[in-house]
Amino acid sequence: MRLATREALTGFRKSPLLSVLGIVTIAFSLFAFGLFALVALNIRSALRTVEERVEIRAFVADGTSPEAIATAMGDIGSFPEVLRVTYVSPEEALVRAKRELREFSDVFESGFLPGSMDIRLRPGFRDPTTVKAVAERASTYEFVDDVRYGQEWVEKLYRLRTLATFAGLALGAAFALVAVIIIGATIRTAVLARSREIAIMRLVGATDGFVRMPFLIDGFVKGVLGGLLALAMTWFASETISRHMIRTEFFDARIAALGVLAGALIGLLGSLFSVGRHLKEV
Amino acid sequence: MIRFQGVGKEYPRTGIALSHITFHVRKGEFAFLTGPSGSGKSTILKLAYMEEKPSHGDVRVSGLSARGASRREIAKLRRKLGIVFQDFRLLEDRSAEANVAFALEVTDTPKAAIQPKVHRVLAQVGLASKATSFPRELSGGEQQRVAIARALVNDPFVLIADEPTGNLDDRATRGIFQLLRDINATGTAVLMATHDLDLVRRTDHRVIELNHGRIVYDSAEAPADAPAGPIQGDTE
Ligand SMILES: Nc1ncnc2c1ncn2[C@@H]1O[C@H](COP(=O)(O)OP(=O)(O)O)[C@@H](O)[C@H]1O
Ligand SMILES: [Mg+2]
């Protein structure tokens, strides 16, 4: 194993340019993936905050009797998904609207503010489907004019997250493919540069596995280096965004380690594909 | 040991290199393979160390049949063979002892066992004093001794030599040849390809002569009182 490691390092010495190129391509592959993963991750935590605030507002028609409202609130309060229901009178609504006029601006601008039953859901029941289901049930009361919740916003975020995930996967996969090809080329160069040694190894009875080992270690080491580089680049990007734009969350240690492992896998794949083919030529 | 049974070999582009080759090299035997250039000597040796597979017939070496031998089995077989060539095939960037040690390092030999073995074989080939020399600092004969030391270090049961004296002057040739005979005297079989007829005539070892990919003479098959056969004839 020590011998194999030493032999692996000669790969770097014999073709430093191609080696660096291989590492950088792996890094870019994972960086592309990492950036989009970062976007997806931050959208997810944004979603969580949004979900925490999710409230369904069932606007009550003017002149509805307090008894009817109380009965309805009792019903709704007993739904298993519902945490609590509060009544907001037209007067309170006006005060609140002045504070957060953005989201309900059209209602505000209409000049009349209706009272509403504000429904808060239990944690775990704040996904778009459940929200929608509860909202629909609330709208079945005759005196409920309109039901609103952050529907569009939540759904948009969900869609954005899916998009970020797929874009990251596609771009990352494209770079990974290029990385595999470049690593393959460096391994090919290394194999040819050492064809004499390999021929002698064969002659004295080294097994294929033994002959292959240094090249696999070579690819693995390049992959790990590429992975670490990608991690550094992604972290730097995340820090820059945090400092100049919005606060972002970074991967936890487990995901970061997984990223480096993915690099190792790309490097290993590149050398595996190449070494099997070229060892037969020498 | 080494047994060829009805072996034929065809190469993709050049066609038939060997046909109807049958012979058996026994334990501890010394056998010459002679014949003009292109007659198939190297091909027979490649079949013996399973670098090539026979197109017809079978080659069995130490119980392993070339038909269906896995790459792993072939690797394991080669640890029990010593192979040397005309061009030595040493690694230029390593000392003599490192070249010999290489054969042990790549075949899972425990590290502690390597040094003593290397020194023993270097002494055996008469190069104990040049262990740290690099190939370029050694004469052709000395380089071939390093190659032979490397071939011997795994205690092979047979030494396969393809024109081992082909690049050497007369003096070095005699030295290497004597070394091979000494090695044979310790019980290691030797199968040596050569077109140096002087060398062959000087001894009474077995001679297998090839021409156009066929065995035209085998001293082990010839009657005891037969003349020395085509050896005196028109090789080359
Ligand atoms: N790798 C090869 N590919 C194609 N033809 C070969 C190869 N090796 C040898 N030959 C052919 O096989 C024949 C025997 O060659 P070889 O065994 O090298 O003879 P020798 O060692 O007696 O000179 C020659 O005609 C040669 O051209
Ligand atoms: Mg030859």
C-alpha cells in the first residue's frame, strides 16, 4: 500500500498540468452542483420560515352574527390540523393593514376592511396541500367571502427549489462527465509513461489489482482534492453572498463530507474507466 | 513442468508462427531452443510464460493449462518463473538492488524478507559489490546479471531466457552462459532461446531446433548414436 501510494504520486510529477486540470474540473463539477444545492438549501430554510408564518385568513361578510362566527371558530378549531383560530375584527384589521400593507394591499385599497378568522396550523401541517385543504373547508361557510393564504408564494418557492435542484444536478453531471474524461486522460498519460514498469511488474507476476492500485489511488486523491477545492469555493461564494446580499445558510458537516466523497468517486471512476482499457495496451 | 501438446499459434496479421509443437521440459533440465530468426523461438517462450495463448493444442506449465487460465492464475504462475531477455529490461532510474527488490515488492513479499533475498541473489550472480550501481553504470554483462538476479529472487523452478547473450560480447556471453549452467546445477530448469550455435555446440544439453515454426530436431527424441543433426547445417 505504501508502495502504491508512492507510485501514485509519480502521476502528479509526470504530468502536473493535466493533473491540476483534472482536479480543477472535478472542483468545478462539484462547485456547480454545490451552488445550486446551496440555493435549494436556502430556499428550503426560507420555506420553513414561511411555513411557520402560514396563516389562513377567512374573511367574514359584513354583518355576520357573532354567534355564527363563534360556532364556525369552534368547528374549525377542532380540525386536527389546526393549532388555533382567532377572530380579527374590522378595526383590528385596519391597524394591522397599516403595518403590513404589502401582502393584502388590494383588500386594503378597496377602502373596506372585512373581519377575518385567522387560522394557524400545527407544525407538520403547513405544506401547500394541507393549507389548501383547510382553506377549502373554511370557505364552505356561507358567510365566508374569501379565503387567503400565502399560496402563490409558497408554491413559487417550492417550484424554485425543484428547479435549482435539477439545474444543479444537470450542470454538475455535465462537469462530472468532463472531469471523468480528463482524469481518464491523465491516467492514460501516466500509464503510458510507466509502461516499462508495468510490463516488468507483469513479467514478475504482479496481479492486475496490484498494477491498477496506484492509478486508482491517483484518481481517488485527485478526486478528494477536487472535492475540497469545490467545498472551499462554495463556502467562499456563500460567504460573499451572505456579506453583500442576503444571509445564507451553509451545508452541515455531513453534506460537506458527502460532497468530498462525491469528488473521490468521480476521480475513482475516471481512473477505473481509463486504467482497465490502457493497461491492456502495454 | 513445461509441456507443449500439439501447439499451433497464429498471429492476427502475420499468420502461422508455430504448428504441431510438442515437447516436454522436465524438472531441472537445461534445454536450448535454436533456429533462425523468425522461426518461432520467442513465440514458444511467450506461450510458456503465457504472454500469448495457443491457437491450437495446449500448453501446461506447472500444472496450469493455458486454456482457460485466468489472468490472476497467470500472475501467480509467473512468480514461479524467472524470465530474462536480450535487452535486460531493467528500470534505469533504480539501482541494481532496487531493480531486484522490485520483483519482490510487487508480489506481496513481506518487507523484512526483501533485503536478505536481494543480497543473496546479487551475490549468487557475482554482483554483491555493485548493488547500489545504476544500470547505466554497469556493463552489458553486468546488467544481464542484474536481470538474472531479479529472475531468481522468487526461487523459480525454471528460468526462461530469450537470447540472453544476444547483446553481449564473447567474454560476457561465456560468463552469462556459465552463470546459467551454475543456476541449473542448483536444480533450476533452464529453457534458453539462442541462435548462437557455438554456444550450443559447446555443451551436451538438450537442443530443440525450430524452422518455420516447426520442430525440425529435438536431441531428446533423437537416437543416442545419431549425428548432431541439422545443428551443423544451414541455420541463419
Ligand atoms: N506479436 C506478434 N504479432 C504478429 N506476428 C508476430 C508477433 N510476434 C512474432 N510474430 C511472427 O511470428 C513469427 C515468429 O517470430 P518469433 O517467435 O519472434 O521468432 P524468433 O524469436 O525465432 O525470431 C515471425 O514470423 C514473426 O513475424
Ligand atoms: Mg526472438
